[in-house]
Amino acid sequence: MGAASEVSEVREQGSDMIEDEFNRFSHHRKVIMVVVMAWSGLLSPISSTSVLSAIPNVAETYNTTGSVIGISNALYMVFMALSPCFWGPWCQVLGRRMSCLATSVTFLGASIGTALSPNLASFMIFRMLSAFSGTAILVIGPAVIRDLYQPLERATALAYFYTGTLVGPTIGPLLAGVIVTYTTWRVIFWMQTGLSVVSLVAIYFLLAETQSPDAPRPLSGLSRSQQLVTFFAATNPWRIIRPFESPSLVIAAVASGSLVWNQYSLLTPIRYVLNPKYHLETPLQSGLLYLAPGVGYMLGTLGGGRWADYTARKWYEKRGKVFVAEDRLYAAVPFQMVVLPACMLIYGWSVEKTLGGIAVPIVFMFLQGVAQLFCYPSLNTYCLDVKPDQSAELIAGNFFIRYIFGAVASAAAIPATEVIGVGFFSTIAAALLAVGGGGLLVVARWGTIWRKTTS
């Protein structure tokens, strides 16, 4: 009895410590900080696709081709992939607030530089700097949410945060379509500058440092030279790679990558594919088509995170109040394995064969937008739950893999649809999604065993 009561007391003390950790801020304050991070996380994804509606215009300015500008957008995605490898460790060293301020100032400067670029080389350099700095928020945001919310509450908060990252790529071409219809493409990046000013001000005044007071402070008490050594030592790539020793984490990252491939293979060639098929004549008309997946992403937000948390709670109760991180992945499996591949196949072949008019691709772009938001919360939260002490590194590695997929999709989308057609290109996306969904099912069933074996 004595031993049992001691164990019970330890559990109660641990529970109290967890409650204290997640009750440092009021519910209202937490919501404000999630909104600030969601707004800031919107900017880099908007920039990743805003140029799509203006590719012919930018190409004309710099006396080049649309394919070259498309490649510059693929480079943007490559730097989106590289960014988390640096900012994931840096936000552990600098803290969340300082990292957000640093990256926001850099993104603001890069936006101004892009708007003023006199030649193609400077345009591409400032675009890559925008990607490197802006994508940092996509890594820091989940770390902030991990600091604020208990495991069974995180997916809902993450769903709202990631709405910006998913809606951004659909809003960007719409806004850009309006702009280039009535004025120059450079106004796109002046608009981006204005949005980044709002983000910087909001972070400065509304975002507190969320990292636990008990978290290690690697720079504390060090000289300036020692701080620099510690800071740059944190960028050791091994810190990003090491957590992926477990096959379950690799499979989850590849599944995330297939979602991003799907997103950018769908969005990148819209102007080149749908405009001629359906006789759309202006950038504004093709920009409006991005509303379909965008509205789907926003509606998916209302249910995707709650569905992931509901699934986690259901398995938590089923296991006798034992939390297993992999259980949350069951929420994503049917959507990634069945719903999304079906949407992409119907979208691609209806466009290829011009079946059902423009309504069919619009409906299935909308449905795939909803379905993606029923996948992302589970995958993103899994990275936070599976190794809480390495959550930033896991998110960074996951984003590296997913945006490499996005970069390849962005670079391949236009030439591939021209060579093999949108039907076969969508079939490739559907196959990747189905394989990723099957992998998630395997991880949900056996991932816990793999993690224990590798650890």
C-alpha cells in the first residue's frame, strides 16, 4: 500500500506540474498569440504562390520565359525547405519571441528588396531570402502551441494556426490576379511589405515568450563570443536528422510531403491549364479559381483539428487513459488514403477530358481543400507529441521533407502537364497520397513499437 500511495502521489505531483506549465497564460491570451502566429504564418505561403498569376508579366519585365520564373518559384520552395533546419534549433536557443522578431524584420526587408529588384538575379535572391525568413514562423508556431496547450488540446489550436499556411497559397494568386489585371506586378510585393509590417507590430506588442521558465537557456551567462559559438553550433544538421532514426517519423514526414506535393501540383499550373481549357482570358479570372481550395481549407479548419483531438481522446479512453501519440494518426488515414486521391483523380481527368464543365474541377478542388485540413492537424501534432523535448527539431525536419516535395512539384507542374497532361500528373499526385495514407496506417498500428526499438 505504501508503494502504491507513493506512486499515486508522484503522479498527482506530475499532473500538477503539467497543469502549471500550461496555465501560465489565460485562455484569452493564448488565443491572441495563436492568432498572431497564424497571421504571421500566412505571409510566406502567400508569397510562395502570389507570383503564379503574374508569371507572364514578371517574365516580360526581365526578358525571360515563364518556365524560368517557375524555376525561381521552385527555388523559393527549396529555401522554404532549408529554413526550418536553421530556425528550428535557433528558436530553442534564442527563444520563441526573439526568433519571431528576427525573422519578421528580415522578411520585411526582403519584401522591399523584391519589390524594387532591377533584374532577375536580384529578384531571385530576395525571393529566396523571403522564403528563408518567412518560413521560420511555420516552425516556431507549432513550438509556441506546444508551449501553450496540453497534448489533447493541441490539434485544434494547430488547425487554426495552419489555416494560414494552407489558405495563403490560394489567396496569393487571387490577390495577385487582381493586382496584375489593373497595375504592375511589383505592387504584389508592396502589398506583401504592408502585411509583414502588420505581422511585425503584432509580434512585438502581443507575443510573449512562451518557452517554459524551466527550459534550458543555452546563451545565459556566456560571453559574446561564446554565445556566437553556441548559436551557430545549434545549426548542426545532425540535430534535425537524429530524431528521424525511427521509421515512423520518416513515414509521417513523407506522408506530409505527399500532401504538399498535392497542394502545389494542383495550384501551380492553374493559369496554364484551366485558362485555355475553359477560355479564361485574364489573371483575375484564373485567380478566382483559387478560391475553391481556399474556402475548402477554411471550412476544414472548423472540423479537422477537433476531429484529430476527438480521435486521440477516443483511443485515450479505449486504452484506459493511456496516451499513445500514434493513435492520433488514425484521424488522417481515411482522408489521405481514400478521399484525397479520389478528388485528385476526378479533378485531373475531368479537366483532361473537359467533362462536366468548369464546375467539376471547382467542386473537387474545394473537397480536396477540406480533406487536407483533416490530415494536417494529426500529422503536425504527432511531431509535437512523439518527442516533446525535440519538438522544434522534429517539426523542422518534417517541414524540410514536405517543402522538398513542394519544390519538386512546383518545378515539375507546368512542364509535366504540358508533356503528359493534367490527368496523368494528377494520377501521380493521387498515387503519392494513397501511399502516404497507407504508411500512416502502418505507423498508427506499429509506430510505438518501432520508436521503443530505436530509442
